[in-house]
Amino acid sequence: MTRKAPTYDRLAAVYDRAMRPLERWLVARLRARAFAELGEGARLVEVGAGTGANFSHYPRGAQGACVELSAEMLKVARAKARPGGFALVEARAEALPFADATFDAAVATLVFCSVESPQTSFAELKRVVRAGGRVVLVEHVRPPGALGYVFDALSLLTAWLLDDHFNRRTAEEARRAGLRVVRVDSHALGIVQLIVCEV
């Protein structure tokens, strides 16, 4: 395991409560929109499933895997109702334990800010999602303009304290990894994005 697991192990017990205001304000709506981009009955992998905040949004008839690095986050997720046909898997985004082209789609919400290597993680998603399949993300990112410099400064602290990089340019990272970015919807002054990609 990498250094990220202890950070999120410590946060697991309070994560849902801490996120509740953000969920009500914006994040829950974007989670629902992300999963609406995926077809019913899809073979789906969620990377960074955390405490299971997305379980209620899974498409009808979907099956697959919920991947999470933190064992403590997975304990919280196990206590929640989730659709049948989904396995909880402890693994890193950079090393997914699945064969090539296993899934029709992948989804990640508020994950790429904290993966150790965005490029390696995107390469893994490209590998395990079939050609033409979708990769849908909800991420907080470095906003444009002067606010971006504020996020650069914040990231020095958040990356050290929480392994959370406030200034990542996730859509650009996806393009650089060879995914086709179909759409980027920006919210909250460009701080949060819904990013829809194809393999």
C-alpha cells in the first residue's frame, strides 16, 4: 500500500459527515449527472469508491467492481446498501486487478485529486475499459484566471496534509493519457468539473 491509504483510513469515520454540506450544495447533483452518462446494464468499474456515496446512483442492471485503496473506507461502504452484482475491491487506481477491456465504462468522483499518478491511473482505465467505452469523472480542479494561483498555493498545504492536490488539471491529464475528452462542464467558478471521456 502507498502512503495514501493511512490518510483516508483516518478520514473514513468522519468523511460522510464532513462532505454533507458540499453534497447538498453541488456534489450530489454532479454525482447523479455523471452516472446518467452511463448506460443501463453496463459493466462498470468505480475507481475510488470511498464510503459508497455513489451506490444510489448506479445505473439499473449494472454490474462490476467498486475499487478503493483505503480498507477503512471500504468498511464504511460495506455497511451501505449497494446494487447486486458489484464487488468491493481493495486496490490502487494505478494497479487495477482486472483483465484488459473488462468493463464498458469507468467512473470516478473526487478521486484524481488524490491519486499518486494521474497518468498511470488513466492508463489503467484505458486498459480495463473496452474501446469506445466511457470514462466519466467529477473532479475539483485548478480554476482558470487569478483564482488558479490561489489554488496553487493551497495545494502546497492540502497535498501535504491530506494528499489532496487542489491544482490538478484533470481534463488535460486525461487528454495527455490518450483519452478523448468529449465534454467538460464547469461549475463553481471552474473549481468543479464533470468530465466525459471515451477510450
